[in-house]
Amino acid sequence: MVRRGGGKGLLWGTAVVLLLLGFVRPFVALRPLKERVSSAADSWGEEQLFIRRDENELISYSAWNITGTYRGRWSFLDATNGSTRFLDFGKSSGVSVVELVSSPTRIHGVHYIQGAVTFHDVFDNEHDHGVAQMRLEGVYIWPFQKLRMVANSVANDESIQEEDYFFSNPYNLLGVFSSQVFQESTRDKIRRNKSLTYDMEKHCHVEIAAQVSRISSNQNDGNHDLYHLEGLMEGPATDGDGECFSSILLNATSVNIEAYYNKAVNYTLMVTFISFLQVLLLIRQMEHSNTQSGAAKVSIIMIGQQAVMDAYLCLLNLTAGILVESLFNAFATAAFFKFVVFSIFEMRYLLAIWKASRPMHNGESWETMRRELSVLYSRFYGILLGGILVLYQMHNFLRPILLIMYSFWIPQIVTNVIRDTRKPLHPHYIVGMTLTRLAIPLYIFGCPSNFLRIEVDEYWCIYLGVFMGLQASVLLLQHYLGSRCFIPRQILPEKYCYYRKFENASQETDCVICMTAIDFTQHSNGYMVTPCDHCFHSGCLQRWMDIKMECPTCRRSLPPA
């Protein structure tokens, strides 16, 4: 009886041990990757036992693919940060980005995870580090939606095989053009923090435990499943000397890359459509000022400023297309249309204005003309390249710089007042250009779902809209009421009056423009007298001055009407 009882006890003990091995062995994958790989050859038999044991139980669960980018917030569990080996965070919370790549393993119910966690808004007392990143690896136990990861140290001279995946993600690449405009790239920042992370991980054992949950379909705006991560990140020191840093709470939601791509494509379609409208408006304005006198009334600074803006937009769209290969065609199309607007139409109009503003030099030699043209082009492209350097050095003042760039109507207003020009711009061109130029900045800083993920700044959008509206209103008032309608007459210089009395009104005089006699018995507004005492019909001379500001009889320069 004792021997039989001992045999039963031995059988029960063996069964319990096998059962414990079946449940414990999957968690061997929680060890670092190098340890797990080194012992893989000796453990496949026991893993197969786990597969056979629990295959019927796990078949009711669905294996969620959690590969993707997760954006959320990080915050310290305690009120103060007790970091001794890592950055001394100057803030208690900030933005975090988690990137994960999931791959199945031979262990049923377990996926191998590689990734990285990036902490934004990282500040210490001496320097603004901007971001800090740590590489991660671990396992995802999908029947229980549990995620367990540990930090993976990466030395400076060590090659990173997963780097192509992380840096090809458009979410991080296009961040260069949003909150980190014209600052160092994310790649440079991560390289700068590698040595710090590596030094920390020599003495720290960083672990992350998170729970994965699926977002309900009514909150998901795409066709792909979205997931939510919520967990704790701890960094106890391996040498027993306190903590590397206080426990951090991570809370992140996966980014719908498909919806992100759609937003970027919609932006490029908007830019393409706006560029097409701007081409039509430029053609309309060129027809309005197709004469030498009409082109000379247009401010060359105004057209040059708009050309520089379109050149910058062309470069930005082309750079975005190069960074994100999957969106290259969309961004390249937008960049091409901006290139057409800037290099063909605006530069052609710029040359026409430059040529019309110097009519006395039309008979000069080609060498002189080419030399002056080279000076014009060198100034334009010098301003273009110099502006890039200024934007790079003063990226913290991006919004004031944009306000200065969007003051391109002011040179035309000043030119109208100084020269007392008459209707230099077509009203459709003024209104159309104002609206199309406002579309892109209002989308970037005013649309809450813009693809650049820039926070909405309603007050700045209102300031920009009011600023542009005031400029356009002044130009329209100058068009319909006169170039100096808003300036008091007391401070205006004396203006020549074309409707003065003609001294030889007793003699019969013909208008040399229409070759008909002038009737001096009518009201004085029926004819106009030039400073050189030549008389013409009012309508005839006004149409003539729209073409040339010269007397039709003696070719003497005429003052503005």
C-alpha cells in the first residue's frame, strides 16, 4: 500500500511538474533576445509541448498584429523625477512615440517584438535635448494581450538593421516640417543620444509592461484596426544604487497610417489645384498689363516676393516627396506645379516688368542687356538662398517671418502712392491671389487634422487673415477710388491737371490719335491738354497712356493722370 501510494504520488508530482513547465516556458521569451537565442536550441522540444498542450485553448483568441506607430503621452508615476543615470527631465509629462514591429515565433501565442520608444519634450537644467530614444525588444502574448519589453543597448559603432523601417515611417520623417521645423533631424538627435542611452543601460535594467486593447470601430476612422497601449516603464539599477529614473506611465494609441497617407494626398491635391488657379490669375493679370505702360505700373518687388514664396513651397514639397517614397508621386506633382508657377509665369512676368521700367534703354547693346539681366538674376537667387539661411537660423520666429513674407501687397500699395498709378492690377488678380495664398498657411495652422500634426493656432490664423484682407482692401480702394484716395490732400504733392483750359481754343484743332476735330464748346472734361500744350480727346489720350506715357505728338514723357 505504501509502495502503491508512493507510485501515485510520483505520478501526480510528475504531472504537476509537466503542467507547470507547459505554462512557464512561454515566459522564457521575456528574457533579452541574446539569452533567448542562445538557449533556443535546447528548448524547442519543450515549446512544442506547450503548443500541443494549449492549441485547443488558444484557438478561440485572435492574433492581433500590433505592428505600427503609437503616439501618446508619458508622465512620471511620482511627483518628482528621481533619475540618477538618465536625463534629468525638466517636465513631468510630454509626448511619446512608440514604434513596434511584430513577428510570429514558433511558440503558439507569442510574438517577438522589436521597436523603439521616443520621449519628446525632454528638458534638463542645462540643455534642451528635445528627444530621447531607447531601443526595445520583447514579446507580445496575444491570448492575454500582454506586452513585455526590455531595453536593448546600442553602441555608437554598432549597425542597426531595423533603422530603415524606423526612419522610413512618414510620421517621424514629416515631423521635421512640423514642430521641429528647420531644426536638426530626428536621425541626428537619436545619434546624439545613443551614447547617453548606452551608458545608462550599462547600469540599468529597463522594463516595460503594457496592456494592449483594441479601439472600438466607432472611434476608428480607417479600414485597419487600431490599438491602444497602456503600461508602466521602470528602470531599477542593476548595481543596487537606487533607480535609474522614476517609473513612467506610457499611454499611446496607434496611428492610422492609411488615413495619414490620405491626408497627405489631399494636401497635395489642394496645392495642385491652387497652383492651377494661380496660373490662370497670372495669365489674366498679364493680359491686363500687356502693354509697356501697364507693366511698368506693377511693382517688381511684389512679383519677386511671390516668386520666392512659390520657390520655397516647391522645395518643401519636393523634399517631403524624397523623404517619403510612397508619397513621392503626390508631392512631386505638387512641387512640379509650384515650379511651373514660379519659374515660368512669375519669372516671365518679372522680366516683362523689368524691361518696361527701363524704356530709354531699349536701343542699347546686347552685352549691356545681358549684364543687367545677370545682375537681376543674381539678386533674385541671392535673396532666395539667403532667405533659406535666415529661416534656418531664425526658425523659432517662424510665424513672424511668415507674416513678413505675406506682406507682398505692400510694395504695390507704396508704388501706387508714389507714382500715382492708375489701375495697375486686375481686381480678380487681387482677390484670387489673396485667397489662394491664404489656403496653405490656414490649412497648416488652422486645420485640426492637418497631416503635419501641427497644433491649431486660431489667433495667428485670424491675424494673418485680417492682415491679408487689409492689404487687398487697400488695393481695391486704390483701383476704384484712386491711388491716393486714403491720403489727405494737404500732404499730397501738386499734381498736373490735364483738364486745364486750352490756350488756342479759338483755332480748329484735330486730335492726332483719332484724326477728328476737337469740340471746345463742350465741357472741359471732353478734352485733355498735355504739359507740352498738345490737345487730345479725353478718352483717346487715356487709352494712349495705358500703352505709353509719352505725348503722341512730340514723344515727351507725360506725368500720371
